Amino acid sequence: MNKLFPSAAQALKGVVQDGQLLAVGGFGLCGIPEALIDALRDSGVKELTVISNNAGVDGFGLGKLLETRQIKKMISSYVGENKEFERQYLAGELELEFTPQGTLAEKLRAGGAGIPAFFTKTGVGTLVAEGKELREFDGETYVMERALVPDVALVKAHRADKSGNLQFRLTARNFNPAAAMAGKLCIVEVEEIVETGEMVPDEVHLPGIYVHRIVHNPNPEKRIEKRTVTAAPVDAAAARIEAQAAIALAASTDDAPAPEPTTPAPSTTTINASSGQQGA
């Protein structure tokens, strides 16, 4: 079965519709499916409910869909650095279901594992638990959380073979595997594609059975959400040479010959022979 599509737009064609529940992988801007998000914006679908840890930043990632008002509701754990996300929510223009981060990850994982609901202590006694079933286990109170099963999952992986087996890279793994497992249909954007069988089994983080469509994007922008810089590191070799030169200069100054002492002019002394007194 050929899972590779020529473009992100083609991969979304006939799949995304108005009013759908979507899961989008990523954490901040790390591991987001950039090309698929752009294609989703260009498709014009609207009234979307999107499950994602946060919504990118202003003008990038899911922030693009907020600007075009294609998202009606976010299911997230963090507003993040997105001022438009914050503005729309506070203005009542965007629905928001705040979910503790670990609970959000487990809701997706449970959805992918076929578990309809689970109990957790997180959120008990807070607004998170309002209107939800509470139950006691071993003397502790737990709140029931429903699993999430999105219509479509858009995820990012580093490498895929043509059967859809995926390998994620470092922290870009984040919510992507859980989102991929939970989606009724999963579309993945990857930087590298290899032939089936080329990936070592231990390198496969998610089996291809979860993946329905693949898009190749070899050069994503990978924008940095918040850049932090430090002073340039000191060149140890250059610093050592500079110190040695300073020591040599000081030593050469110390070895310079001292100036000749000035000999005072001899004084004239007279002696009074008769009295024995000395006078100048």
C-alpha cells in the first residue's frame, strides 16, 4: 500500500472537513507538522476543535489558524507565548478546555489504546473536576477523565519507511506518538523517507499500522520559540598566549639596567687649626 503523498495539500484532500476534532503533535514549536498546518490553513476548513499542548506562537504553527479564525475550540494545557490565543480566549471568541498536561497526554494515549476513560487524582478539588465523576479508591478520591479520539491526527516524525514505521528525533517525540495512535486517521510529515526494511526494528518508535498517509518535507523551518543566547566562550589557547605575552613584557621591564646613581658634589671643609673646630 502506497502511503506517500506528493504534497501536504494532497494528503489532506478529502480528509479534513468543517467541524472536525483534530489532534496536532508538538510542544511549543518543537516537533510540529509545519507543512500540514499550512495546508490545513489553505484548505479553508473551519469550526475546528484542536487538541494540542498549546497553539504555537503568533504567526507560526497553529497560531496561523487562530489568526484566520478556523479554530473554534482548543483542548490544551498551556496558552504559551501566543498573545492572539490569549486575546481570543479572554474576549470570549475562542472556547478553551484547559487540561493538565499529563492528563492530556494520557487522554490521547488511552484513546489510541481503546480505553474509553480512566481515573486520576490530578485536578481533584479544582475547577478541572467540576461536573465529572468522582470515585474513591483505597481511601483516595479520583476524577474520571474521558479519552480523546480525534477524527484526524497531524503529526511530525524525523524518519519513516514507506510502510509508515516512524522514528522521532529527541524532544520532538513529545505528544506526536500519542496523537498518532489516537487519531482515526493519521497523517505524518517526515524529513526523511527510506525503503521498507531499512530501519532497524529497535529504531522504530511507532509502527506503521497507525499511519495512513505520509508527506515528505525535508527542509522544515524549525523556528525557535524563545531564543536564549550567552556570551561567546573564551578561547583558552588565545587567552593563554595573551597571558604569556603580558608576563614576558613585565619580566623584560624588571630586567632593564637600573640608572647610574648620581654622585653628590664634594663639600668644602675647613679646619681651624687653632681651635680644632670643623666648619663648612
